[in-house]
Amino acid sequence: MQLYQLRYVLAVAKYRSFSKTAAEIKISQSALSQHIINLEKELGVDLFVRTTRSVRLTSAGADFVKHATRVIEEMDAAYRCIQDYVALNKRCLSIGITPIASCYPVPKLLSSFQREFTDGKLILTEGKDEELIDMMSGSALDAVIIQKSPPEDAFVAFPLYADVAVLVTSLQHPLSFRKHVSLKELCNESFIVPPLRFEQYRDFEKVCESVGFSPKTLMASASVATALSLVKENMGITLLPSRSAETGADGSSLSVIGLMPTIENKLYLAIRKNSNILPMLKMFVQHVANWNTGDQPAKAAGSSFL
């Protein structure tokens, strides 16, 4: 039994005519009939009832078609899969990245993947978590590296890094000499925060409210570098992921202080729930899974808030 014979049977079952089928698949009617007859002899059963006016499946033929359809679908899927691998180095992988990711070893992660797949192309898009998730929902992005775990009904998220928030003050601030400070002690402070439309600001507000106060926001900035410059001038205080603070803070003019209780921050790789994942994306996810998260964070001065 050959695959082409299965395809011929499915075509005859579809068109219910040897002449129409022969015309569609561009083979002579006599050759088509002979291929079907040879298959029926091999199987020991008739697949079609032939009359001068029509062709219809026998009961055995109907059952055979069900199985043949699955076989052809699986073979076609296998072929497409292999073609994807053959064309792997010609493919692009579109990845959305939250700006804060540059404070983590994400640039090293991406560069190591690029070195392994030299002919593949990574296309990076920077944006807020919500924007990137929307873009991935619309298939504009293949994967995203974000701080918020996306909805589980449509996406799969893999944790990349865990971090904690810290307080950053100027050296002139009364709390600058402290190693740790309670969040409640900051109820009368003026904060420099992410823009109010950011999900990160809403998270910050919820944390403050959980210990009994609403934060007094003096300024809003999407840039860590800008926020730290304002803190350095003693305009206010800010909360940042420890990696961002360590990357951007100047020890001679800023103080980084631990927070109690601990406020955890995370970074995730997320993809759509989809059984037809491209090989390059599969390899990227596997590369991330095998990545050594113990690497030191990459230096970046202008990343945005957590």
C-alpha cells in the first residue's frame, strides 16, 4: 500500500467520479482505475461500488477512508514540520521585551541564542506588559519577556528571574543610613513612581494600601534613569527591583535600602497556547529552560520601572 493510493481513494470518495477525479489530479482515468483496483486486490475487499452513473463507497470503503484521512493528515503534518526545520535558519522570531529586562541577564540570554542559531533573526519590540500581551494575542509577537504573568487560559508562562523591591533615597535623606526599612514608615514620604496608567503603579499602590496608607506621588516617570536622577536631587524616594537599583544607583550619591515586608518581583517568558509552535520558538523556549540564571545582570542605564 502506497501513500499515493490513499490519496487516490480519498479523491475518488470526494468527487464520486473516476473521470472528475482523474481530471482534478491530472492522471488518466484508466490509470486511476487500475491503481484503485490494485489496492482493492491487495486489501481483499472492494472500496467502491461502481455503476455507469456513479461511484460510491462500500461500508468497508467508508471505514477505510476514515483511517486513510488520518494517515494523510499526519503525514502532511510531519512533512510541514520537517519543512519548518529545513527553513529554520530563514525564519524570524519576534520577541517583545519589557524595558526593565535589560537590568537582568536577558541581553546575554538573547545573544547566546543568536550565537547558536546564527542564520536566524531575532526581532525585538520594547513596550509595556499590557501592550506586549495584546500584540502576542494578535500574533504580532511570538513570545514576550514581561513582569506580569499573563492569563493562563490563553498563554503559557515560564519564570525567568525572581527579584525583590528595594527603597532608593538620596544620601541626604534621613533614612539613607538604614539597612532595612518598614513600608509603613514611608507613609509620609513623597514618591517618584511609574506613570499612573502603568500596571506597575497599580501594584505599587496596592502594596502601600495593604499596610494602611495611600502613597503620596510627587512625580511619575517611565525611566529608571530619570527617577534616580530626581532621587539624587532629594526630590523624593522610589521603589525599584534590586537589580535595577544596583544597575542604576551611584553609591556615592544614592542609598539602596532593603524593604520589610519583602515585595517580590518576577520576570517571565510567555508564549501563546498553541499546538503548532514553530521549531525556532520551541528551540528558544528550550534554550531559556537550560539557561544559567546565575549570570550577572547586564548593565543598562535607561530601563523603565518595574
